[in-house]
Amino acid sequence: MAVEDKRPEEPLAATDTYVAVTDTGDAMAEAGATAVTGYSGPVPGTEGAPAAPVWGSGTGDVRAAEGGFANSGYIHQVSAEQLTMVQQRAPREPASWPHQVGVIPSRARSFQHRAEADRLRAAVDNGGTAVLGQVLTGMGGVGKTQLAADYARTAWQDGSLDVLVWVTASARSPLVTGYAQAGVELCRADPDDPEQAAQTFLAWLTPKAGATPCRWMIVLDDVADPNDLRDLWPPASPHGRTLVTTRRRDAALTRDGHHLIHVGLFTEPQAVTYLTRSLSACGRHEPVEQLAALARDLGHLPLALAQAVAYLVDTGLNCAEYRDLLADRAIKLADTTPDALPDSQAAPVAAAWSLSIDRANTLRPAGLARPMLQLAAMLEPNGIPSSVLTSPPAIAYLAQHRTAGQEETAETPESVSPHDAMLALSALHRLSLIEHTPQTPHQAVRVHQLIQRAVRDALTRDRHNQAAGAVADALVSAWPDVPRDTQLEESLRANTTALTQCAEEALCHRDAHDVLFRIGKSLGETGLAAAARNYFEHLVEALTCHLGPDHPGTLATRGNLAQWQGQAGDAAGAADAFRQLSDQMLQSLGAEHPHTLTARNHHAFYQGQAGDAAGAAAAAEALLQDRLRVQGPDHPHTLTTRGDLASWKSEAGDPAGAAEALEYLLKDQLRIFGQDHPDILATRSAHARCRGLAGDPAGAADDMERLVQHMLQVLGPDHPEFLAASYDLAHWRGEAGNPAGAAEAIEQLLEQTLRVLGPDHPSTLTARGVLANWKGQTGDPAGAADDMEQLLEQMLRVLGKDHPHTLTCRGNLAFMRSLAGDLPSAADALEELLKDELRILGSDHPSTLTTRNNLARWRGQAGDPASAVAALELLLEDRLRLLGLDHPDLLTTRHDFAVMQGLAGEPTAAVENLARLLKDEVRILGPDHPDTHTAQYSLEQWRRAAEMHPLGDHRS
């Protein structure tokens, strides 16, 4: 309505003063209401009304209801208490087609085509006139709006649309406003009633029989809450398209067949291309490898790449310098953002997800999404096991830090359950803050590295340390005691590494957290001994820096380093490392400290592993006396040392005495622990081994059969210790005269080992070698040699050429070649092996001495017994010096020396030496030992030869 003092162009223009009422519209009254169109008031010139004519025109619609009063025109001096007045503009004519409502965002610099755009257009090309509704979803910053804008702009420019409406849909209010504006412009909707105008527009979109088809597209950009679209979804139409961009992934967004299109990150080539073009446009050029590295540092996120380009241009930094800035954890992500954001971006990277986090935190169960994201921010971005984030320590953290908005609530820990934790993950997934795929439990949660960085940056120092501690506890809680699942072990190690990278100081505060040791232990127990050694080497450096060289945590880590150094094949180096560690612990902790005693125990073990069984036995004996004095006879460590002492006595040549000692130990352990204790199972296995080495393989097999049945009940069929015992059982069955049964049992066990431990685990590789060995002894040495060759290739790849297991495999391969009749080739292979063993193991190592023995014997059997006699004579001197007169290995060399004497043409000397050997073996090994039987057979053979050549025919 317009009220004017002058309208010269109207008929009343000659009048100096008049009241003009224009464009007032129609009036309608209902239910006792009053509606006026035109003028309402006293006669002009009376009761205070102006003494002037009233002129009205253009009256139109107006409605009053339920006793109300509505006027489309002029009202004189009616108080607000008595009047509800509705003013109405004149209706406007609908806009002609083609018509655009709203502004399409401008094209970003260096915009590039992506596969998602093809998927959008494919729906149109393949769908014809079908209903088209598409939802672009993805985390903030991936470029959803740019893709939608490119799609809409292309459709508009190619003339395939009559109406294009672009609406910002971040809340219901702007969504309604956008629809209302379209209603006003396209279908004469009332601008003063936005809700009604919006509904008018939606009704206008609905196809109508006989009406001219309208090809429309509605773009709803940045939908924050699917509930905002209630009653506001565009209708289905054969001529219409709806495109939604959102971070949400709720089921409600895919109603009525709407097609969900996930928008991901740039690929590395796309990211490098974007950086190259954007920098080139500003006259900047960087090495491609630096651009690729920067793209990886930023997780190929388009928003971050754009802001990085702006920062480089604004500051003049090069890529390498900017990457150093990003890597500096003392600098927050917000400090790497340009002052002026490019491409009309609304928020810097560091703040891009804050609203999403707030909204996720309001979803059920309210208050848990934020602390859950804090936990996930500490872990591996490419995959977090569900078991970590639903573990008791994680649940406790969620309960303690449950938030409502930004304030913590007073909820008790009992108010949060593992199910609540899963719902919190689902809430974060719905807002595209994480990827949650429960069907892959070892990598169930993925979160972008920059979201992680932004979340960590928002934490106070205390909260950061609390979250890191909770995550470390959660990892330990989720880590299985026995590494049966190699994929889970890999995932837990990767997550621990990620935690260490962002919170190493928190994990080393005052002491080293257990999770730091679990990662190295996992590496070693899954067969990666060299990786475990390297890991603990780094950890020693870190703990020395954080805790100091004499801290118990640092010393314990040095012990782990030495242990895996030995397991990786350097037994001598491990023995020396434990000797040095024992000396330092003696000074730092004292002679009676448990850690000092443990270090001495490990020193003795690796001393024996390095080939000095007698020295290991002596060290174990001295340690046992100190443990008895300090810890007492029933302490578990004292009992363990008794078992170690017996084992080293067996290796030093007294398996019968060791078996007797283990029998006494077993009685004490049963009294203290009970029959199911792991130490008792280990002692029973060691006792069976000593019994077999003492010449009773059948008894050893019987003992192992009973032990395996017991272990099956206690540990289960997939436990590594059960598998190891099963292999021992098969071995002693073979030694007892059933090599075919041994091979069959090992072949079945190997399938189970492959399933449990994987193909590259050392235990699996060892089992393959044992199987090939028994295969050769059952009559197929050529096939066994082929198997050994394949195994050797895998060992070289997995363990390396210098690992003891690799060296053993080479020796076994040569042995199989000798059984197959190729003695020259076998001897040549042993010649090369001996050179490597002398370099790696040393001249006094048992394996080196065994190779010397085998090499000499095979040279003799291949036709050169004289050189074999000379080599074995030297070996006898070395073994006598190292092992003593009664060691089984010395007895073996004495046998081979006598046989080679006979082959060299001295059967009488052979008989004399074999007779003395037989007497000693009966005394040391017993009359029923297999080696005693072998000596007896050889003696009889050479006695017959000596009788045929009493003077010793050197030409024979």
C-alpha cells in the first residue's frame, strides 16, 4: 500500500491535499472478521481526519479470519490494540524461462575434472527421463560444492534446464528462504509468508497434466541435518533433478531412490596436478617429488591443498620449508593457514570440521562423539581396530570426558557401554568425520590425518596426555596374549606407532608405558626378529633421552634389544650385550636386583646359543646359587634357572643327567604351580627332549604324546606352544623308527601352522625344512632337495642370507643332495657354507664345527678319504678343546675319523679307534643308544675288512 501527498498524474492532481490509497488488493472476511479493501475511517474533514479527498486504486486480495481485522488500503487512527493489519504487495508476474534463482559458487582456481562428475552425468545420460535425485556426500573440504557447481553450471550453459535453483541448506531457515524466493519469482508466492511460499514453490514443481513441462534442477548445498528437509524435499518429476551436497550419510538422505555418491580425496596425480597448476599460475615452480610429498602430508585434501598454495604464495616459502612447518608438532595447524582464504572459502582447514563435531556430539548417545574422536585422533588414520575403541580403558575415557556442547557432564563411568561407543562411532560416521566399517574389525575406523591434527590441536596439554594414556591402555587391553592373527598384530603395531609419533613424551613420562614394549614384542613373536631389534634400538635412544641411561625402563629396553639381536641371528652379539647390561645393572641396581639377575640369565642363554654350552651351564650354575640365596628355592625365577641349567648340561653332552635334573624340577613345579602352568609344560617338553637325546627316542615320543594331549586341553589347537610340541612329537616318532609317520604328521601340522602363523613366520619356515628332511629320509632325497631349494629362496627373502635359520637350510639342502647321490655338489655347497659360518658364527660355533665334520666326511665318501682324515684330525682337536672327552659331537667326529681311516687304506687303525669309541659310547650313551649301535656296526664292518687285508692295503 502506498499513501502519498501528491500524485500529479492522477485525476485529483488539481487538489492541493488528498489521501491516495493504491495497490491495496481484494478483501475477504470469515468467522465474524472484518476485512476492508480501500479506505477505513471517518468522513474526510471530520473526527480529525484530513479534510482531503480519498483516492484509491489497485485493490486486491486480503483475508481476515476468526474475528480479526484486515485492511488493504488506508486506516485512520486505529490503535494497535484494536487492529491487526496485513499489508500486501501487489502480485508480480512469474519470471519467464529460463530462469535462475540463487547464485552458483564461482569456479575454484585450477578446478579439475574428477570421476565423481562423470558419475553425476552418467545418471542423467543413462536415466533418460527417470526420477533423478543425487546426494554428494563426503568429509568437509573434499570439494562437494565445487562438483555440484560445475554440474549445475554445465547443465545451465548447455541449455538443458528451464529453471535452476541454488539453495544454501546449512539450516532449515535458509532452505525455506531459498524456496520462498523461488516461489515469489516463479509462481507469484507471497513473500511475507516464507513457509507458505516455499510450499507453493514445491507444489509448482509437481508435474501437472496438460502443463508445459519445466526442466528444473534444485541444488541443496551443505545440508547439515536431514531433519531440516522434512516436508521440503523437491517432488519426483520426470523433468526435474535434485542434487544435495552434505557431510551427512544418514539413511534419510537416500529416501525415494536418491542415489548416494561418495566424494573422496584427490588421487595423488590429481593432487600433484592441482598444486602444479595453482603454483604455476602464480609464477611458482616446485620439484614434482616435493609436490607429491606435500600432497601426502596434507592427505590429498582439496581444501588443504588450496590453502597450502595460498600460504606458499603469501609467505614465499618453498614446499620443503612448508612441509617442515607441518611436521613441527609444536606448531598448530591453524598457524599454517593463509590470512586470506582462497576461492571464497568459508573456514581455514583447522576449523573446517568444528561444526560437524558439534553436531555429531548432539547425536545419540549425546556427548560421546567428541571424546571418541579425541581417542581416534591419536591412532593410525588408515585403520583402527574396533576392539581398541570399545575396550574398557576407552570406555572409561568416554565416560570421564562425556560432553554436552563444550562442558563436561557429571555422568558416571557406568553410564557408558561398548554399545554406546559403537553408536558414537556411527554418529561420527554420519557426519563424515570418520569412515566406520564394522565388517572389517581390524581396520574398522579411518579418519583423515588433518581432522586428527585439528582435534589434537584443540586439546589442552593435560587433556592430550590423558587421551594418549587412555589410548595406550586401550591398545594394551586389545592386544592378544598370543599372536594368532597376523593382520590384527599389524594393525595394533601401526596404531601404536601412530600414537608414539604424536604422544611419545606422554608415553615416556616418568616411566615407559607397556605399549612401547608390546609393539616390539609383537614384531618378534610374529617372526620379524630383525624389525623387533631395530625397533628396540630406536626405543633405547628415545628412553635414554626421556628417562636417562640408568632408568629401569631404559635398562629393560636394552635387554629387549639384546634379546631380539640374538633372535635375529647374532647370538654372540646378544651375549656380549647382556654381559654389558649386567655390568651396568650391577652398578645401577645392585647385584641382588631382579633385573640384574634376569640379565645374567639371558647372558647365559645367548652364551650357549653362541656355541659355548659348557660356559652357559657354568653361568647358569652360578646364577642359580644367587637366586637360591636372594629369591629362595620356590621362586619362579629360581625354578626357571634350574631348568636352564639342565638344558645347557644336556647341550654340553650330558642329556641323561639333564633328564634326571628335570624330573626333580618337575616335582617341585607341580607342588608349587599345578599341572597346567606354562612352566610345567615347558619342563615336560625339555625332559622329553633330553630323554630322546640320551638314546630313548621311543620314550621321548611317548612323553610328548601325553604332553600334546594335555596342551590341547589347556592351550587349544592354535596355540604356538601346542604346535611346537606337536612338531617335537613327530620328530621323536621319526627318530624312533617311523620316518614316514613323522613326515605325514608334519605335513598336516604345516597346514595348521600356515593358517595360524602365516607363510613367513620363522616357525612355519622351520616346519617346512623339517618336513623336507623327513621326506628325504623316507626315500625321496631328490624331491626333498627341490623343496629345500624353494624354502631357501623364501628364507633369503624373509630372514636374510646371514640368519642362522638360513645357514641351517643351506646345510640341510647339501645333506639332501648327498643322500640323492650328488656328493661333489653337496661338498661344494658345504665349502661355501663354511666360509659364511666362519664369518658370521665364528670358528668355535657348533654349527661351524658340524659343517666341518660333514664336509670332511663327504669329501672322503666322494673319493678323497686322505684329506678327510687330515681335516677330521684337526676337528677332533678343536672339539676336544671346546667340548671335552664325553660330548656326543666329539664321539661323532671320532666315528667319522675312524671310518675315513679305513677308507684311506688303514682298516686296522680304523678297528682300533672304533673299538675304543664303542667302549666310550657304551659308558656315556648306554648300550641301546642309536649311536652306540652305529659304532658297533662300523666296528664289525672294518674288522672284516682288516681280516681281509691284515697288513692294511693302502691301495684298497
